[in-house]
Amino acid sequence: MNRLRAWFLAPTWTVVITLFLAPLAIILGYSFLTRGVYGGITSPSTLESYQRLIDPIYLAILWRSFWVAGASTALCLLLGFPLALFISRAGRHKNFYLGLVMLPFWTSFLVRTYAWMFMLRDTGLLNTFLQKFGLIHSPLPLLYNDGAVILGLVYGYLPFTVLPLYATLERLDRTLLEAAADLGAKPWAALMRVTIPLSAPGIRAGAILVFIPCLGAYLTPDLLGGGKSVMIGNLIQNQFTTARDWPFGSAVSLVLMAIVMVLLFAIARGDGEDLL
Amino acid sequence: MECVLELRDVSKHYPSHHAVNGVSVKLARGEFFSLLGPSGCGKTTTLRMVAGFEEPTHGEIRLNGSSIQHLKPYQRNVSTVFQNYALFPHLTVRDNVEFGLRRRAGNHIGDRVRDVLDLVQLAGKESRRPAQLSGGERQRVALARSLVLEPDVLLLDEPLSALDPNLRKQVRAELKAIQRRVGITFLFVTHDQEEALSLSDRLGVMNAGQLEQVGTPEEIYLTPSTRFVASFLGAVNWIGGVGVRPEAMRIAREPSRNGHRSRPATIVHSTFLGNCVHVDTRLADGEPAVVEVSRLGATFAPGEAVHLLWEPADELRFE
């Protein structure tokens, strides 16, 4: 029995070790080395990469990453909760609406992000439309700022909040809402005192599923933020390409990963439950 | 009698069937009233219309003299004890009990919660969550949560059915004692005839969406107005068009002389039930009849020819 188990687990372990643990170890090793002249790494080993992180420039990028990811997560929850609630009560149309939520996944995220650029840029759909109808005289600065990045992230990750929220709301015992009404709670009070507290696991899962990828987002800030709204993901990418500073890129990656893990443990601990 | 709740010709029609059809009844303040009937007879739908979870398609529901059938559940001074209790799992016992009191803020909330928790014997368990309570305790939290609001009518939807049978009898006695103490009108829905008979001041028997009979437990049991009521509450032997309860019959070796009815029969089988014996017999025309006799009386062997005796006054007659 145990041998059979080992055989079945072998492929998974192979993937985890060669494609996850080994690269992670390499990154860890790189982060303590010195940058090579044309990229790559060279001796001696040093802590310099980690020390550089305290530079206000990088702290500012880290801070921006956190607030953009936080704002995107909050918006995803605010938009996703009513939608998930609606779908969970849509009766036999549930699957149709869930299908609509998943529909964007049929197209590449890259293509969809480019589509936003065409909509938001100065000569894009929105500005052209508004100017044509005389609502504005010069194009609004819709692209290349934090707002555009947050819009892109919310658009991209909204389904990841809707699905876990839907899963908890769908399981919510309806008689609890009847009981709340029976005890004098108006719909809004029942929502605040029963529905929302009882969907905490879904809210938590949705928040984690959005916050973590947003924190490390690279494509969206690159395309919609231009050079102005750099996030930590762009910083990392930069170190491995144009800046050719692999040790620093490795250090930033590891610090980001450490922060995410600390956050996850804090959430799991404060809750006394499993991660999701 | 001061009428607290009145249903006037209340119906609930669904496209596929008529769940409730023309139910009219008046409940006196402070009485324990049961709606008894088999599953699907419309008793729970009736209760839900009083609570406000369903709107009648026809008829009127009056609470303290004013129509309430168009009011939302949170606008009616009635409260429900749900079949599965519907306690809020994320709240403690105290928070569950205080849930409905929140709006009516005041300093005496603490006192009222303490009093009601004493009443249902849950003092000391205020900080527990529903998941940490036994079935009986959950049931009492559900009761306390509603009682603390002092509703005009407390609606109970088969509140004992989720309990195990041993506990059920004990909780039944407690429920009756609590109702006496608080003096609140109880509208109790059940399919268990023993529960309905033992708890109620009056009860109504429902069948296929209609209220067949309303009366005290004695009236309903002793003078049922329809065959359905007669056979739903207790067993009935149908002999020549009249009904006779098994416990109203005797078995004798001789036919009756002094004015008793009597029929010849053959013993089929005896079942010992502890406190009594059920004797299955077969009448001369082949119809079966069950007689409940004392275990202290004579015993009869299968195949023995006997006579079944009963008083004419014990016959149940229907048009």
C-alpha cells in the first residue's frame, strides 16, 4: 500500500522539487552573491542586496504595491459581494451567471489588458466618445496612473472573489435569514448581522486570492501604469532584464514571498482555521 | 375569551396544488393551540403565513384585531421557533437571545436576557456557541430567543421532532410548564398526536389543506367530527359503519346480555406491549378488529371463539 502511494506521489514530488524547491534554492543562493558585469552572478557573497532594500525608493515601491493591491482587493470585495449574493439567489439561472463571470477567461489576460489600453488612452474609445459629444474638450488622463492599474487589477481578479463568495453564500442556510427577519431585523440589518459574518470564510478566501497576485502583479502595472506606477513585480522584472542585477532581483523576490507568507500565517492564526 | 389571532378563510394556492384551503380559526390569548395533521396537510404553510414568510393568496390574518397578512415578518409581533432551531452559529447563546432585543435598546436588556435564560435553564451557558450545545439546549435557546421578545403569539414548527424520543417527553413537559408561566399564546404545529393531545388547551386537525375539526383534546378524541379525525387520533375499528376505539372494547367468552353491543369474533394474535395487550381478532364477516385489554385480565389463545363487547355510547358515528 505504501509503495503504491509512493508511486502515485512520485510525479507530483518530481514537479515540486525540480520546478519549485530547486529554483527557490537557487534564488536564495543568488540573493547573497554579487552581480556580474553583464548580468548573472559572481562571488563574493554579501548581504548588500538586502541592505539596499531599505532605500526609500524601494520602500516607496513596496508601499505603493501594498496600497494598490489593498485598494484592488477592497474594490473586488465591494463589487463581488453583491454580485455573488445575486447569483446565489438566481435560482435556475445560477449556472448562466457563473458562466458569464468566467467568460473573460476565454481570452488571454494580456489581450484583455491591451483592450483596456485602447479604451483608456488619450485617443481611445472613452476619450473620443466624450469629446465627440462635447462633454470634455481635452482628453482625460485615464491611462498610465494608479487608477488605471487598480481598474485593470479589479477587472482581472474580480472572478476570484466572486467564486469563493458565491460558494459560501450558496451554502448559507436560508432559515437563518428567516429567523433574522422573524426577530425583527430588516433586510439591511440581516445582511450586516447574519449574511456578512457568516460569509467570512468566503470573504477571507476571496481577499487572499486577489491580494496576493495583485501584490506581485507585473503585467497590469507595466501596461496600464506605464513607467509611472511601478510595483514590486516590475522592480523584480527590471532587475533580471535591463538592470542586470540578479542578486538584488532575487532578494526582492524572497522578501515579497516572506511578506506574503507572514500575512497568510497571521490570517490563519487570527482565525484558528485552515488557510482558505 | 379575548381573541389574539384570527385566521379568516385563509388560503395558499400554488400553481400545482392548494396547500391551504379556507382555514378559519380564532386563538384566545394565553392558550396553547396545536395544529395537528399528517405531513403535507398545510399546517406548516399556515404557520409560515402567520409568521409572514408566505403571503396568503386569499383570506385575512388578524393579530389583535388588525390585518397583518401584508406585513413583513419583521413588522409582526409574532415569533417563530424553527424546526431546526435556526440559531445563529456565529453568535453566543447570549447574543442569539439578544438578537431581537437590539433595536429596543434599554438598560433592562441584561435583566430580561438573564430572566429568560433562567426560565429555560440555560444560566451559565451564555458564552457557548450553538455548536457546543446539546439538541435539547439548542431548542431552549431558540425558545428563549423568541420568548424574550414577548410576542403576541409564539409559533412553534415541530420543535420537538429533532430531539431523540427519550428527551422529547421531558422537553414536552418543560414546554408546557414554560407556556403556563409566561402566559404567551402558543401556536404549535405537529404531526404527533400524543404531543398535540398532551400539550394543547385546544387543537385543530388539518387534512389536505383544510381544518377538519377544532376543539379540546377530549372533544377531538371522544367526538371526532370526521372519519379522518377519528383515525388520525388513535386507532379505530370500523364495525358495521360505526367506529369503536380498541380501548373501549372488551373480550368475553359469552355474548352480552345487558344492553352492550356484542359481535362474535375469533382470536388471531396477541401482542404484549408492557402496559397493555393488543389482541388482533377477526369478526365473523372477515373484518379485523383490535382490542386493547389489560395484561391483568384473562388471556386468549389464537383460534379461540370469543365475543367483542362495547357500550353504544362509545360508538363514533359519522354521516
